[in-house]
Amino acid sequence: MAGTEDAYTAEPFVPRRGGLPALRAAAADCRGCPLHRDATQTVFGAGQASARVMLVGEQPGDQEDRQGKPFVGPAGHLLDRALAEAGIDPADAYVTNAVKHFKFTRAEPRKRRIHKAPTLREMTACGPWLAAELDRVQPELIVVLGATAGKALLGSSFRVTRVRGTVLEEEIHGRPERLVPTVHPSAVLRADDREGAYRGLVSDLKVAVRALG
Ligand code: URA
Ligand code: SF4
């Protein structure tokens, strides 16, 4: 059952039929795991069903939680800049997250909300939404942004440092997919050598551009 201790899953909330708008509307009421309780709203993916490339991040951050759209905060601004530099029009990409609700802690009541990484259990619970997005969009290429997205799509043995900037071919939810993993834009913002980390992100995204042809 959804919402019980041992079986968190979005599955009963995901409509079998309908396009992205139907999915988005249903996701707004998802109670598949406890993360919906403290977050402001579901942050579903954004973009056209005709998008050739799907970008998958971790989970919404503070700004995304307030605005209800993925990658609209500082990490999103950096990502948009990197995409444009690599030659991907952000408007041509479908952008989403492995987990659709913001997970956070507060050091003190009413203080700033601090991002907390989702657990494997929460990623697994939210997986049916990502599977449904892949089914409706059928992208030619998936750009995997960081370790959480990688584990959600490719399993817990995924290591971003080992496979970043390469084209992987894997079966995901029964469909053969091509994926290009790279670092998460938030990791670029936190890096000591921010410029070097940014160049690395752009160079991985260029691999994605070449793979799209
Ligand atoms: N980080 C993510 O992984 N996703 C967002 O939407 C914003 C920040
Ligand atoms: Fe549903 Fe995912 Fe939100 Fe959990 S995080 S309530 S599974 S949409």
C-alpha cells in the first residue's frame, strides 16, 4: 500500500493513459512516499513531449519547491548556461528530476531550508513518474546529472566519475536508451575549482550533442 512503512511507491498514482499534462496533474496529488508532507508542491518535469533530449537531476531545491518548476534556481541557471554553450537550446530539452518533492532539514525552526539527499527508497518510490515521463517523451538521449539520477536510472553501482562524458547504452524500464552521464550542476557550484568543473560539464554536454547527431 502506498504510504505504509515498507512499500513507498508512486505506482497507484500514475495514470496509464494520457500525455504529459495528465501525468503532471496526477503527480500533484502523489502521496507515494512521505516527502510530499513537508514540501510545498510536486515539481514535475518541464518541456515538450517532442524533446530529443531528457535531462534528469536529483530533486527540486528550495527555489524549485517554491516555483513548482525544475532547475529554476542557481543550479538551473548554471545548467542553462552550460547547455547553451554546448549547443543545446534549453527550450529543446525536457528537464526533470529523479525525485519530485524537495527534501530538506532546518538547523532551527524558521531558518533556511537545507537540501537533504533522497534515500534509495525515496528514489525507488518516485521511479514510476520518471518511467512514465520516459514513456511519453521517448527521448533520443538522456543526460544523467550526477549520482542520484545515475543510481535512479542505472542502479546503485553507478559511479559518475567512471562513466561521465561517455555514451552508455542500457535497457531502462524495458526500453533501450542512450545516456550521457555528467556531474550535477550543484556540484559545479560547490567545487573548489569552479571554472574547471564548469568546463568539464560543458565538455560532457558536447558529447551529448555529438551523440544526438
Ligand atoms: N537540483 C536538481 O537536481 N534539480 C533541480 O530541479 C534543482 C536543483
Ligand atoms: Fe510521490 Fe515522488 Fe513526491 Fe514521493 S517524492 S510523494 S513518490 S512525487
